Amino acid sequence: MEVDPKDIETLYKEKPDAGEYDVARLKDGEPLAYVIGHIPFLGLSLDLSSYPLIPRPETEWWTEMLCTYIGERTVHVLDLCAGSGAIGLSILKHCPNATVSFGERIEDHVALIQKNILRNGLDASRAAVYAGDLFAPFEGSRFDIIACNPPYIPEARTLDRSVVSFEPKEALFSGEDGLETIRRVTEDTGRFLTPQGELWMECDIENIEEAGRLAKEGGAARFEIRTDQYERPRILVAYW
């Protein structure tokens, strides 16, 4: 496939030892971030060597919004479906009094999050990383905020080859309607929040209203739908 010259320029800038093999990976459709091996995110440099979902600009947008909202408050945050750790790591960097637990099912990504804490010089004493399926590692724990970027794409949807051929399908697709994981999250969230706790969750623009209804079914007192930088409904904020 044809490679954007700007991607070639970025490749050699970010990866000075890049060679023909790396260019060939781009020509094969592999995302630039994987070929380089890392990606910037809110002042962080995120290693992607275990091939988690590549953090998107939409996620960066609402994560910055969340960091601003937290500010210097003392809160305990859970980054659920953490992947590279982008959301929780940003909170560690920009919110000095927050503590963050990370929940990730894939062991290689758990190691990656720990690597990214060290890579970015973050305070590891304010972080804890757990392996397990959704809330399984957190029985008995309570959080002020749960931040989650779950898989939310309906299985039948067609995506670009560079996405479906290289990024982890388990981080993209979630059942016929895209809500399989969101159902599980919203059903259990209330048991893991402090009183007046909040869920911040990225959703598909086509099923976010239904995600809000599921949050209400799970015990949320109310919810808000917020737009991303493209004015698309993208972020569900539910209050328990």
C-alpha cells in the first residue's frame, strides 16, 4: 500500500535506527505507532511493545478533561480495561494527590503498564497494577472514580485493515451490539464506587444512549453524555 511521506518522516524522526524493514511494515499497513514502538499522550511517552490498543485522540481529549476535573483533589481512581495505561498514567502525571489502580486482563499489558510508569518517571507508590477480568481483582475495594475505555464496537462493523489486522480484536469488538463489556461494567460498577462515586466511560457514538440506560439499570442516579473534540457523543459520565 502507498505510505504517506509524512509517516516516513515521522518514523525516522522518532526511530532514528529505522530501516527498510520498518518501512516495509508501514507498506503492509501496520500502524505507525506500532512500528515506532511508542506514542505521545498528554505529555507521556507510552511504550506499545505488547501491542495494546493504540490510544486515540478522542481518548486523550476526555482524559485531559478528567485530569482537569480531578486537579489536586485526593481521589482513588480505577483505570479499567487499562491497555497501555494511558488514562491512569495521565492521572498520575497531572493529578499529584490521586492514587490509581490499573485493571487489565492481559498479562503482557500489565507488565507494559509497569514499564510505562518507570519510563515516564511517575510515582510508583501511587500506583497499583492488577491482572484479571474486569473487576475480579478488586473485590472489597472502593474507588472515587472509575475510568474505562472498554471494547465497544459491534462485531459486524467494518473497520480499516490497519486496525483489524494489527490491533487486538478483544479491545475493539464487544458482541453483536457492541455493549457486551459495557453491560458487565455497568452492572457491577456500583459495588466498587464510594458514595457519590463516578464512572467515566468512552462509548461508541451509536450506542452511548443505551450505555447510559444500562448505567441507570446498574444503579446510577443519573448520567451525562459529553462530546469529543469532533462534537460527537463519546463520553458517558454516570453518577452513583
